[in-house]
Amino acid sequence: MLYVLVHIGLDLSFGLYMTAAIKAATGVGLVFLLDSFCRVDLGILSWVIIATPFVITALASSIAMGLQLDKTMTAYAVEKFTPLAVDNTKNRDRYVTQLKGGEAPISSNPI
């Protein structure tokens, strides 16, 4: 339940209220399900349900590292980067000292 509470707290701090509500409902449901498994002596099944995602993630990571998929994929992922030319001024950043409302471009308000 602590894992669910941490994620709900993070979602609430980012303003993702609907995501937090869905995670809360799902988390409470899963905690209730796992607790009911443990009450009828199916604790092993509860541990299998908890451990399966971790085992699958570890297995997938080891396979990807063993096959060196990162090196293979980076050979195909070539960025098409073209530097700005001197005459290409439409994409250049401009030095801004004041915004339209007269305020500074960097907030001086300590939040």
C-alpha cells in the first residue's frame, strides 16, 4: 500500500488528479485482493502476483543487454541535424530583456 500511496502523492503534486484517483481505486482493489488471498492461505499466489512484473522486467533487461540491442538500435537511429546558417534567422533565439507586460523574462517570484 505504501508503493501506491507514494505514486498517488506524486500524481497529486503534479496536478494529475484523475490519474491519482484511478491509481487509488486500482491500488485499493489490488490490496483488497492480495489480502483476501492471504486470508484463505493463498499467500504464495499473492507473492507470485507481486513478483511476476519484477521477474519479467529483469528478464527482458537481461535479454536486451545480452543481445546488445542498444548498440544495434543506435546504428539505425541517425539524427538529421542541420546547424543554423548565418542567413537562417527565423529559427534563432532572440535576446529578450523584457516581456510584453514589462516583466522580466525570468521569474523572480520564489515559490
